[in-house]
Amino acid sequence: MEIPVELISTNPDQPRKVFEDKELLELCDSIREFGVIQPIIVKRDQKGIYIVIAGERRLRAATLAGLKKIPAIVRDADEKDSALLALVENVQRENLNYIEEAAAYKRLMDDYGLTQTEISKRVGKQQSTISNKIRILSLPVDVQRLLAENQLTERHARALLKVTDDKIRKLILDRIVEHGLNVKQTEKLIEDIMTKHEEEKRKGEKLRYINYRIYLNTLKKAFTSIAEVEKNAKYYQEDKGDHLEVRILIPKKENINNVFAAE
């Protein structure tokens, strides 16, 4: 059947968020010449409006081409089925970038309770593939956005997962974009920067350790001077893990007696 485009609404849960103008124009030219070869899939809501389940790009291109109607298949589908159908179609057509794909998998898990194994069976991919893509969502949103905007690959993203410091990760990403680094160059850059960071960290820890020794030696010298006058003075030092505890005990009673004895 054909449905007037004015009665069709886009799907707010569409996993694909970016539609390239070039792709739409190319598809628009094809539709002008050959028409819409493959029908879109829609469902009908209670108000009689058709909601796109699969084929939003075709709908957009058909609208640009000036079509008043578009071939469509109407299906009875709940939200879960609609989301899954939209995801499967986009994955099979490779229309999604890897971040959009990962977000769609995550939504199926969070909103509809699907496991990674169930998703992998539905979309025909290994469970480890699903898991690796979802891990990319642990990157900050601004990093995800820059990866997508600069069309960096999934392997670029996975390499950045090795960097836990936000400032260092942003520095590395800026260099990748600025110099157009490929994956191998990116991995080498990350290795070099992380090695340098670890060396600087070790030097800092060594310097702090040296400072600790200086402080302790100063305290011990001070206690030696005290002990020459106060024979019952005590020095205690204990390593508490994240800090050292030093205590110097000077008996007050002994001090008073010494004063009276001197008079």
C-alpha cells in the first residue's frame, strides 16, 4: 500500500541520529528516477498517525524528492519490537555509526531488558562484539561526539578506553584530530604518553619519599637533642599505609622535678 507522507511521523526512538546531507541527496536523486524500490515499515498509533519503524532515510529522501505518497508495510508492533526492528534494519544496512549502534544496544538492555546474548542473536553478531561496542559508551559524551564528528574509527575509540585520566585523554584526542593519526599511530601515541606519565608519577613519588626522609631525619635530630635533657622521652614511628605517624612523648612530671632540683 501507499501512504501519504503527511500522515507519517518519524520515530523518536530511531537509533540513527545523524543523516548525512550527501547520502540523502543521492538517495533523493535515485528516488526521482526509479521511485522507492523497498517499502518502509510503519505502525499505526491510536490517532491514526503512522510511525516509522524502519526506513526513515527513505522517507526523508522521498519527501525531498517531492513524493506525496510512499510505499509502506504496516505492522502491529509494540515499542520493544519497533525498537528492535529499527535497530536490526539499520545494523544490516550498516547505516549506524558505532556509537549510535552501541547506544541502541544499551537502550534495548536498559529499557526492554534484553541481554547481550539475546541482542547478538537478533542482529546476527557475536556477543563479544556487542559488549565491546557498549564499552565505548563509558567514554565521556564530549569524547564520543568528537569521535563521531571527525569520523574516527571504533578502534580509535577502543584505544582511548585505555586512558583513564580525562585531561590526558582529551589531549590525545586533540592530537589525533589535528594530525589525522591512524589507529597504529594513535596506539603508539597513547603508549608513549602513558609511559611518560608513569615515569613522571614515579619521579614524583620518589621525590616525596626523599622529602619524607628529610622530615623524619629532622625530627629524629630534634628528638636526640630532647633526649639528652629528658632521659624518659620516647620516640615512636609507625607506617600507617597512606601516611607515617610520628609521636614524641615528653613526661611533664619529670620536667617539673628537674626544675625544682635545679633550684
